[in-house]
Amino acid sequence: MQIDELKELVVDALDDLKAKDIVTINVRGKSDMTDVMVIASGTSSRQVKGLAENVRMRAKESGIEALGVEGDDVGEWVLVDLGDIVVHVMQEPVRRFYQLERLWSVTEEKQAGEQK
């Protein structure tokens, strides 16, 4: 499965269960761990766990086995590692606190400034 197809599958799996504020970030060349990050919010630990499980199951149905799942015991922040794509599903307060989107945009601004 191509990375764009996997990204679409992940976003669809999140959207199916009403994830909020789904964001994809291309980190190819910026991270040695993955090429794309997908970040989404859930309104409760139950929804966060369900969103992450839906992503894992939909990927598995398409022949992609998750390399790891972390945080599903608590449900504040669940990470699903699909290799080329890492999915972060967070409760809204946790997402606001860690601001992953801002972290990666700061990295992009810094790299752009260093190239001048």
C-alpha cells in the first residue's frame, strides 16, 4: 500500500468515528522515525481508545500490521505506529498542552531560516 493510500485510510478511520481536528503533517526528511504524522482529537478516553483501535483494525484489514500501540491503557494520548505513518489520538486538553502541530511548524520555520 502506498503512503498516500495509507494516509487516506487513517483519516477515513478517524473520520468514521467523529474525530475532531484531524491534521496530517509531512515530516519526511525531518524525522528518522516516520514520514507522516496524523494528529486527531477525541472528546473522552473512551473515544480516543476507540479511534486508535479503529485505525489499527482498518490498517490490519488492508494488510498493514501496527508496529506498536502506546497509551491505550489510559486513553489520554494513544499513539499508533504504522511505520510510514504515526497516528496520535489525544484528548483535547492533552493536545493543547503538547501542541505537536506547533512543534513541527516551529521546526519548519527554523529550517527555512537556517537556509537563508
